Amino acid sequence: MKRALTALTIALSLTLPLSAFAKNNVVVVATGGTIAGAGANSTNSATYTAAKVPVDALINAVPQVQELANVRGVQALQIASESITDKELLNLARQVNDLAKKPDVNGIVITHGTDTLEETAFFLNLVVHTDKPIVVVGSMRPGTALSADGPLNLYSAVALAAAESAKGKGVMVLMNDSIFAARDVTKTINVHTNAFASQWGELGSVVEAKPYWFRSSVKRFNNNSEFNIESIKGDTLPLVGIVYGSDNMLPQSYLALQQAGAKAIIHAGTGNGSVANYIVPTLTKLQAEGVQIVRASRVPQGLVLRNAEQPDDKYGWVVAHDLNPQKARLLTALALTKTKDAKEIQRMFYEY
Ligand code: GLU
């Protein structure tokens, strides 16, 4: 019997490629957030300090990840994600890009605060050229809390980053068993573990370390993107600000951004990106003075339609399509590294 088993093992090892036995190499790039947070005691699910636990402790707290892949950690940042500026974002994108180019790296997991997780994921989706899986993951409860969600999120994120089926899917966000496309995922609630959603649905789910796929994104990303972190110099992007729409708006909110040097302003308008009649003259004046106006919406679902609420062709404005204001800010900033032409910028909004 033992002999027969040995013969079978030898026969199998002759017919299967070596890669069938080798584990993929996954790098966990830690940036801070709640997933690296710590509270005073186990009942503190909302009162805690983010960005405390170093990457090696995060990985060691989930030893099961080593069964999925050869996992090593890199501490890129240790901050709460609301404090991320262009400087940290560009720096992180360069680190991820360098890792993705290494032949011995098969997948990358980025642990991140949930507050601006969607921005980082979208930015990497636009500027890192690779087909290797890049998975951004966070948690809503610190590791010290009862029913902490970080350990399983990290385990599933490593499984996804190590999966052959996750190649070429664009940068993904893994939260609460769901796999989302970076471009349309957003944080929708600030207290529950099912905090992330996309109006177009999830790409798939990870169950017991296996990804199950249901959709794919039809938009441009990674290898198919015209933006590339390697051709962006310095540690700032063209300045783009956001003004939140409501009743009783002030022209000064837009003018202050122009004074601060903004090259574009995202109008996070009401409804279909609508603009109050008494604000229109300010926005047309800004456009004439070279500040690109982009109409987005404060409504979390739907898409802003060109020339519907406002004559965008006449004014030279751009609509953000289905991108939320914070993602519109990043795409506009990247667009402005290439062009000032409103038609070109509009094309980019439709393609990404
Ligand atoms: N505000 C912190 C951050 O975004 C903690 C929130 C979280 O990670 O859930 O990093």
C-alpha cells in the first residue's frame, strides 16, 4: 500500500507542473487604518486609535495566510487614511508599482483605513500597469474588538491576491467577503462591517479562500490605462477641489479654491449635478479663467447626464458620469497631467 502511494506521488509529480505545488508570493503593504487599530478593551468597536499595529504583527495574527501563499510584509505608511495627501498616494503607488514589476511577486494586498480606501484603490487602478492581482482591504473594527473583522478580511484578501483567477481584473477591494471593482466601490455606512458597496454590484465573493466571480468591469484599468505612475513626477498632482452642493450655496466656496490654485473644481451637485441659478455665473467665469468645472453629484447612485441639467457643451464643462466626487477629483487631477481640453477630459470620464 505504502509503495503504491509512493508510486502514485511520483507519477503525479511527473505529470503536474512544478507550479501546481508552489505557493504564490504575496506582499502585504500596510498603510494603517482600523485594520491596524487598537482599542482600550474588547467592547470598544468604535473608540480606538487607528494605525497602531505594525505589518508583521498584522500578518502573524492570521497565521493561516501562510497556507495560502508565501506572505511577507512592507510597512509603507502608518496613518489614518483621512490624512493621506497626494504625497502619500503617489509614494504608495510607486511602491506598489515597483513590487508589481518584481518577478517573484505574484500578488499585492494593501491594508488601508476605510475612510479613503476607495480613493487609493481607484488611483492604483488608474496608474499601476500590471495584470497581477492588487487587493485593497480594511476593517471596520480594530483587532482588539469583539468580532473583529480584520483577520478574515486579511485572510480573504491574501487568498484573492494569490488566486490565478484574480489576474487582470483591475484593482479590487475586498471587504466583508465581497470583491468590488475599485472604480465604483464606495463606503456607504460608517458603523457596520458591511460598509462597502457598489451601485453596479460586486464582482464576486470570497468564501473559504476561494473567489467566485459574477461580473467584470468593462472600463479601462491597469495595463489598459493611459495613465502611468512612471510618467508622473514629483509629489503633488494638479490641485482639484470639491464643493458640496446644497441649498443656499456661496460663490466664495469656489473662488477660495481658485485662489488656492485649483486647476479644476468638482461641483458635487444636488440631483443630476444641478447648479443653482445664482452659482452658474461664478462657474462660467471660473471656466473662462481656466478652472475646469466638473459636474458630479452628491447622490450616491445614478450617473450625471451631459447637457441635461446644464448646457455643458456651451459652457465647456465636464460631467463625472457615474464616478462619485472623490473619484472624480482623482481622475480630473490625472487628466490634467495630460490635457486641458474639456472634450478629452470628458472622454476619460466615459472610459474609466
Ligand atoms: N479613520 C480611520 C481611517 O480611515 C479609521 C477608519 C477605518 O479604517 O475604518 O484610517
